[in-house]
Amino acid sequence: MAMRLTALLSAALLLSFLAGCTSIQPPGCSPDEHSVVLDTLYFGTAKPHGVVTTEEWAAFLNDTITPTSPEGLTSWVASGQWKTSSGLLEQEQTYVLQLAHEEDQEKDRAVRRIIESYKKRFQQEAVMRIRSQACRSF
């Protein structure tokens, strides 16, 4: 009887654990939608000696980002702020880039290369990346 009760309790604990895991996953896409990764990148514009200009951003978008995202992208200008590694609150214009793409390692590496390229090219301390699951349809 004790073994049976232990087995039942173990099964109940396992089921409640698995139920908890499934509740944190994003809801499934409807039949006319396709599951994608949605990367939103935030590119600050303050440089040690000036700012990233509209022309510099356009060139970076054309020569670095567009070749890695033939399926399309969206970008816009925003006002942002963040705390630097030295603890200062930095307020600056920000370019926001949104990419919806298949989830695979090559695309992930491409996004990481975009981030590293921007940081190096424009002397940036950081580029924020928000990665989430989404459903896409056309």
C-alpha cells in the first residue's frame, strides 16, 4: 500500500510539474499563422564625439542589416534611456529594429553579428536585444 501511495504521489508531482512548464510557453499559432522569433534591437546613438546620424544609420541598415534579413524588417526612431556601466543615466535618440524570422542558429548568429558590428562601428557600450516568440501571417 505504501509503494502504491508513493507511486501515486510521484505521478501527481510529475504531472503538476509538467503542467507548470506548459503554462509558461507562448500560446500556439492559429492555422493561418506561422511561429517565428521576434527580435527587437535597440541601438543607442550617443557616441564619444557626437551621435550616429540619420545617414550613418541608413548606411548601416543598408550594408549590414539588410543583407542578413532578405525576408524584411521594420525600423523606427524612439527616445530612450538606460543606465551605463558607470551608473550614469543616459538619455538619447534610439533606433529600434524589429526582425521576425525562423528560429535557427544561423539567424541567431546573424543577429549577434549585427549587434557586435554596430557596437564596434559606433563605439557603443551595448545594444539591447529583446527576443520573443510570435505568430506571423500575411
